[in-house]
Amino acid sequence: MKIEHLNENKGGYFKAVNEGKIAAMMNYAWAGPVKIVIEHTEVKPDYSGQGLGKALVLAAVDYAREQKVKILPLCPFAKSIFNKDDRLNDVLF
């Protein structure tokens, strides 16, 4: 499984790709120069329960740390990941 990231001016996504197929995707939007808003996370049914959604959120956390930006998780799934792990609070907006 490979996690890919695309960042554009207004937003982007992280996606988990397995053998050329998208297994999971998480979209975000930029809210100014120092904040991204996680809007939606979706895991395809065939890949459910494999931790891919969490892996996407953690990839966004790594990106936020590297870029020195904050994350606002509006997506209920992403928000639940942040609520369960205090180690992610450094990037939480």
C-alpha cells in the first residue's frame, strides 16, 4: 500500500493506492497560508478495517509538521483520530 499526496493552491488530498487502485482518500482545503481543513475521509469497502483512514490522517499530520501548518479536522473520522491521540495536538487548530 502506498500513500500519495497532491497539494494544490486551494486544497489537496492524500490517497492510499493498492496495485494501482485507490483504496482510501482524504480531501483537505487550505484555509489561509497556515491551516488545512480536513473535509472528508473515505475508505473503499474492500479495504475497510485495515487502518487506511488513520494512515491518511497521520500522513496529513506528518505533512503539517513538515510545513509548520495546523489542521482543523471537520471530517468526523479525522476528528475522532485527533480526539483519541494527544500526541497529535501540536498540529491541531
